Amino acid sequence: MKLLIVTSLKDHQSDVARLLTQAGITVFSASETTGFKNPAEENLLTNWFARSRDQYNSIFLFSFTSAANAEEALNLISNHNLTQNTGFPIRAFVLAVEKTNYEN
């Protein structure tokens, strides 16, 4: 069993849900969050008001799934990011689940 975690802008939630479904993941949860991006190099000429952080409405989607479904989701998300140049790629992570009290 794997834990698949996906982060994206809230605006892309339906795209992520579609990709998860295509990967065979039909049960997942979502949690809204606020993301912050603090630029490494701040150019004061382009940032007149010296705003140090940009804030984004983001979302976490996660699912406990099989290794094969998690791998397929990673592949679909990677391909999606290659074709959609939004500047805010969908990020996905797969973590091993060591123990559970629930078995399918």
C-alpha cells in the first residue's frame, strides 16, 4: 500500500481528480490550503511595493492506493505537466505505508 499525495492550485482540482481517476484511483480526499512562494531573488525594481510573499489558493489530494496505481498517477501527472505550461506544475509524492490496521 502507498500513500499518494498531490498538491496543486485549487483551480486545477478537477484536472487532478480526472488524472487520479484515469490512474484507477477512485477514492481520494482533498484538503484546501494556502500556499506561499517566497522568491529566492527579489528584484526591487519589479516589486515596487516590496511584497515579499505571493499567496495562492492550493489543494492537497491524497489517497491510499496500490503501488501500480500510484505509479500510473505519477506518470499521468508528469505528462500533464509537460503539456500544460502554467508555471504552477502539479506535484505528486508517493510514500510507503509501513503498517495499517486495515487490509483490503
